[in-house]
Amino acid sequence: MTGQVARIFAKVLVAVLSAILGAAGLVLAPAAIAGPVESAYTPLVLEKCDNITPSEMAEHGAVFRCAGFGGTDVRVAKGDLRMFVSYGKRAADQAAAGQTLPAFNSIGERLEWRIKDGKAFATILRFRWDGDGAKGSTLVVTKLGKTDSCHVAYVQAEKNPDANRLAREGADEDARRFSCKRDQPRTYGPDGKPID
């Protein structure tokens, strides 16, 4: 069932339920009729993004502005062989702008957005890393808040066949209630269990 068909079906179902409950003197709460969580994907190919590197940073790194879901800006900064990804008009001021993996890393070229009722609330992005004689990849779950964005979870993807599912569950269950100022991101090992 496509997303559009599912939404139409949900609206019809809500109308029928509302009529039945209304006849019984009950009211259906809006939270009970919210749409499902869906995924959308946008490319994250830096060569196709706008290079907005400040002149004072050009020798040591680079900054790019890419187009994301629903016109959301995606800011990607490179420095010290690591990548930093943040979102929105004030992306440079967000917590995510200073968050990355400890090892040298690069990012994948496809960004997954978790969406509810047409609004993105989290992203999932693969970071490939190399350090201390080891290589691997980690799915980074980032909260998209009204005023801030920040890392919520790190899911080790190597030898983990459920990494994508676990990252989506982490986004769906934790991102909206996660506090960028108070909470710490969780790390999940190859077996899907928290290791911190």
C-alpha cells in the first residue's frame, strides 16, 4: 500500500470511526488517529551540493549545504578527517554541528528521513570509519528538533543484519522525546544490545 493510498484509507477509517463513536457520545482523540511513521530518502553527494566554506577554513576543511527533505538544509562540514552533519537554517549553531564519531570517518551518499504526518523528526546516516587498525560503519540517528538537532543513537552496522531496523526503532521511539541538552546518545553493538 503506497503512502498516499494509506493516508486516504486512514482518513476514511477515521471518518467512519468518528461517526460511530459520535453516535455513541464518544470523541476520537487526535493522537489516536495520527498517521504512520514513514521513510523518505534524499541524496547526499557533496560534489552536487553548494560549497559554502568560509575563506578562513578553506585550508583545513570544507562546509557544504545540501538539499534535504521538504526543503530542509543539510549542512556537512569536513575537518580533521571527520564529518559533521546538522540541519536547518541555523545548522551551524546546533549540537549536531559539533558531533561526529571518534575515529576518522566519511559519510554515505543517501540520507534517510523518518517522517510522521508529513514532518521529519529524525535522520539516519551511515558513517564509515577507520581507526586503531579497524574499519567499519555505524548508523547515526539524529533528532531534528524545532531549535536543535543532535545525535540520539549509534548502531554498529558491521556484522549486524538488523542494523537498519534497529536504527529506525531508535529514531521512532527515542528521537522526539530526546533532550539535546540533557540526554546522552546510546550505542548499540552488533547484537543490537546497548553497550553503554
